[in-house]
Amino acid sequence: MLGINELFRNILSNLQTFNPIRDTLDILIIALAFYELFMFAHKSRAGQLAKGLVTILAFAVLAYLLDLRTVKWLLNNLLTVGLTAAIIIFQPELRRTLERMGQTTAWAGKLFMGRHGDPSLREIWQGAVVAVCDAAEQLSDTRTGALIVLERGSNLEEIIRTGTQLTANVIPEMLGTIFYVGTPLHDGAVIIRDGRIIAAGCVLPLSNNLEMGKNMGTRHRAALGMSENSDAICVVVSEETGIISLAKNGVLIRRLDRQNLFGLLQEEFIPPEDKSEEKRSIFKRLLRKGGAGAHAK
């Protein structure tokens, strides 16, 4: 009975000190940290490591419950050495994850306000997406290689510095001119930010994915590498086959036609207005609830 009374006293004490804004922010930070951790494990070899750790922890719990002294001693030493070994082995994945978190701009604004909630920016992106799809179709018909990177949350300034900075509207004629064989910028990537071309001839990081087919060249490997190191969307047109592909989050979607490409890009860059409004109102509702709770006290 004393244990139950103590439990209820702790619950009541926590309820009395509950602060809606502070505790909600606390939960959001923890949720974001776990989300990044799970995404890191899902997109890298760390997923296999996570399965191994879960198995070892299960054995550890069993060993402590049954008081298996030798097994406990072995697991304690294994976990100590294993943690250091895991950091060394997965150093490239950890570095890319930290770089990606550091490159992400205004993630809080994206969470609560929506990056493309501004009506004028929505219109610009609408025209840019249509132009990219038209250009991809035209380049595919002529089998002209192209690599187009559409920036989202991750800041691509380092990539932009590797090319030639421009300020131009996204129109099929401009993209066709840039990627026309023989022009100085046709071998690099075009970077689009906020619905405008801001750089061309850029050099992208190449993917180390060994599962890529041999029929995919440097453009596809660069697009996949860019999507692995950032949240950017990359559109690729094959010079050999004219096949249109899209890279997102380390996944390459191939054999797209204009309509399919438009649907994918529209989903990423032109969300429905009601969803944008819903995101915008989340933070306002939290503030209102927090203020009401404080006033009640």
C-alpha cells in the first residue's frame, strides 16, 4: 500500500508542476532526436548494428535475471569495447548525419510554419516544377544528359560554390541551353532554390552504394550521393537511354514519364494549402493552450 500511495503522490506532484509549453517542447526535442536516430539507422549500415545491439541487450537482461556471472562479465566487457568499435566503424555515417543536421536551415520554421506556405513562393515553385518536367521530357527525347537539384531544407552553399552562380528563372529553354552538349556548364548540376536557378556546373558528392546497376553512370551516382547527404530532390536524365529518374533520401526512382515526375515534385514542393495552414496553426494552438493553463493556475 505504501508503494501505491507513493506512486500516486508522485503522479499528483508531476501534474501540479506540468507546464504545457515547456513539457511539449521537451517532448518535441526528444521525438526529433529519436526520429533522426531511427532515420540514420534505416538509411545506413547502422540498421544492422541496431539489430545486433537489441539482441545483445536481450541476452544481458536474461543474464541479470538468471544471475549468470560469466555471461554478465563477458557482456559488460563486450559493450564497453563494442561502443568504441561502433563509433570507429560507422564514422562516415555519423559524420554525414551530423553534417546534414548542421546544414538544415530553419528546421523549426519548417516544422511549425511550412517552407512553402508563402502564396507567392508557391506560385514560383508551381512554375518551376512545370518547367523542370517540360525540360526533362524534352531532354529525354533528344537524349541529352541533365542533372537538376532542387533544394529543400538542407543548405547547399558548399555545392553552389563548386559551380557558376546564376540568377535566372526556371524555364525549359534555360535548362535546355545549360545542358546542351558543348556548353561550358553542361557536365555539372543545376541548383534550384526557392523556384529559381542559382547555380550551374556544380560538382556533387558521389554515392558509394554498391547496389547501383552498371548501366547507371556518374550523373546517377552523383544524384544518389546528393540525396544521401542532404534532403534535396535530384532529377536525372540519362544521356545514353533518355530515361528520367528522381533521387530522394538515398533512393533512386527510375523510368519516370512527365506526369509521374510532376506528381512526385508537386507532392514535395507544392503541398495542398490546407496542410500548410494546418502546420502554421500548430504552434499558435500550443501557445494558446499554454497561456490558458498558466492563467488557470
